[in-house]
Amino acid sequence: MSNRRDFLKSAATGAVLLGSQSQLGLAAIVDKHADASKPKVVIARDAALHGTDGQLDEKRVADLLDRAIATYTSHDKPVDSWKHIVPVGKVIGLKVNGLGGKGISTHLALILAVCERLQQAGVKPGEIIVWDRNERDIQACGLTINTDPSRIRVFGSDVSGYEDAQDSFGSAKIKLSKILTRECAMVINLPILKDHSMAGVTFSMKNMYGVVDRPSDLHGTGCNPAIADLNCIPAIREKVRFTIGDAIASVYQGGPGFHPEHLWHPNALIVGEDRVAVDHTAWQIIERKRAEVGLPTLEAANRPPRYITTAADATHQLGTNDPQRFRLAEV
Amino acid sequence: MKLHMNHWMKVAAMIAIIASIAVTGCKKKIVDPFPASGAIADWQKTSETRVFAAKDLWQYIDGDAEQYISAGVVTTSTSDYKYQGKLEAVVDVYTMNDASGAGKILETGQTKDAMTVQLGDAGVAYSQSVIFRKGASLVRIIAYESTPNAQQALLALAHGVEAKL
């Protein structure tokens, strides 16, 4: 797997970098002198993802995923891209997020598109596990439970249980889901972008609260340093390698629950290996939307996502939150 | 002797009746605020009611729990509904320590497009949600889709909940 990881870090040379095409206005934070050794974050966007009737176009979601992955890997053919992302013959987990209920959970169309591409890349159905905390969260994503190993498995940590032994790093003293520790060789993180009443923003790193037994213990002081600490637990740091973030819909205020009065459609996917850079990028998108509707910054609202800075510090070294140190491509 | 016994039996009976009245009177009224299927036109209750104590509220709403705990939530009840077999919605009833806690939550996060509605002690409606308070109860009703008749349907359901509080 290390070769594949290396590939992901180095294969992005030919990607389309931000420029006049930028639709989210983030071009200003891009390093114009792109350096292939820098981690990369891709924002792929399709303004027509939701039709005039407000319904999500599933075909366009699949196309958007292909565009995001192709840009990330510099391969035109989706299958070629995926072959370089996932190992063959290993179990791949897709950690979704259904906590917010049906209105603001990882979209089914995205989950199905990822499952389809994985299979096209040679991953057998029985080697794919779609998972979250429990049956309720999974159902919120539009999925039904399946533990038949001949098909794509879909179940929660309420079925697998948690390890008896505690893992710890800093403030995070937790028991991990056995789906992460015993089933998956690699996990693709599929969070959904949301405002968060305590952490400020929830996306890639915060989604790991859904892999532990008592996430409620990790919410003090704006979830900082708990989110960064949690992501340093070896099984999380090493297995959760890639984020395909769902920003198809989002809440810019009132999260992490579903508040339709604060719902909006960025119609985007945010993709990357560097979870800190991904979260930093997601944070900027939330801030821009809040400014657009006249809400104060998260700093002014007394809930800036400080955990992102913490995750990048010398103690954690989970990635970079410095826009000069990662490449942002928007397509 | 017989008269003496009767006297004491009467006294004991009176004490038992008074005690019974006192105990009954002290009990909080147990309320089921969730309208049954069909009680409100075109609305079906599609799930069992789930109840969360304050300490377990994170299991339901994760980080959102903190603001409710700070406002004095005691229990949270929730149930799913469906309108005309299509529009899915959820009804959450937060029972707070007192009315001020319910008021605090209601005032938090209101936006410019909030429409004041006559529900309980105070309430607002949006195109896809209705929020109101009545006494120490805070009720949030949310539809998962935006449809032309969603708000009217939600308001009808909200009045049904209000009547049961």
C-alpha cells in the first residue's frame, strides 16, 4: 500500500489548478507555483447537480466523482484512477456520516458511485464495507443493513462492537470500532460538510468521532485538541487514507443536526489525502457562505475550528493547514 | 372497644385517602405529545417514539446536545412521520427544566425569513420546519424535503402536537 500512497502523493502533477475557473473564489489561497511534492486538494463542482425540481441528479454525481478523482490522480479513465487508490484483495471501508438524519447525511448517490467505481477497479463486492455508528445513521444515508459477505456489506459499529482495549493519544482515550480494527485494510472517508455548534466545522477529521465508543467524551473545549488527538490514534491515522468529502449539500449554521432553514447546496465534492488540508479548505467554504448570508465568522461566533491548526502542529503532524503548502485544484 | 376500633379504622382510612390524593397530586402529568396515525389528516406516525435522557442525548444529535443540556433539557422524545405517504418528517420534543430553557433554544438561530406562528407560547415556521415552545416543552418539526405544501402540512401536525402537550 505504501507504493499506492506514494503514487497518490506524486501523481497529481498534471492536475488542473485553480485559476479563472474558480467558482468558489478560493483561487487567492492557491500557491501559483505548484509543487508536485505538495499535498493536493480537489474541489469538483457542478452547479446543475440538483435539477430544477430540486432533486439530485445521480448520474451527474457519478460524473462529478469521476472528474474529482481524475483531477486528483491525473488519469482520464476513472478505473485507472481507482486502481491506483485502492489495494487489490483487501477490504475497503467507506465511513459515511448519517448523524444529521435524512436531510444532511452522506448522499446515497455518492456512496453508490464510489462502490461502483471500486468494483470496476477490481474490488469484489464482499471486500467493501459501508459503515457508520449504527443502523439509524446508516438508514439516514438511504442504505439498508446487509451482513451477507458475498455482497457489499452495510452495517454499523452497533453490530461489530468495539474493542475491549482502550487506545489513547493525548486527550483521546477511546475504544475503536472493530470494523476499523478488524475488518478494513483501508478506509475511504465520506463525511458531509456541516457547521458544528462546538467544533465550528465538521468534515474529514471530525467524522472519526463515528468510529469510537463514546464520542461524547471528546466534545470539550470546542473538540480541541480531541479531534486532532483522535486522528493520531494509529489505526485511524494509518487506515483512513483518503477523503471524498460530500459537499453536495451542507448546513452553514445550526449544525451538526439538520436545520433546513440553514441548508444550502455547494454542489461539490472535496477530495484529498491530507485530512488537514481538506478540512481547512472545507472551513473556508463554510466561512464564505456565512459571510454571504451575513452571519459572523466562526471566530466571532466563538467557535473557530482550532483543531485544524492543532492537527497541523509538531505534536500531531497530520497534514498542513498552510495554503502555501498544499495545492488546491478546482474543477 | 368496638367503638374504639371503628374510630381508629376511620382515621386510618382518612389518612390513606389523603395520602393517595397527595401522591397523585404531586405526580407530574405523563404526556405523550405524538399524535397517532390518522389523528391529523394525512399524517402517519412511522416509527416508535425514542426517548433520550440528557446524558444520552449525544447519541441522537451529537454536538448539538450541548446547547440543549446548557438550556436544561431533561428528556428528548422523537418520532418519524410521513405526510400523504411521501413527505418524511421528524418530530422532536425537548422537555426542559423550565420555560426559560425552551425560550432560549427557540430564540437561538432564528433567521430573517422566520415566520411567527400562533403555536403554544411562541413559535416560528420556515418552509421546511416549525419550531415552538409551550411551557417547558420545545418542539421542533422538520421535513426532509421542500414541497409546496410542506409548511401547511407541518403546521397542521404542530397543532396536533401542541394540543397534546
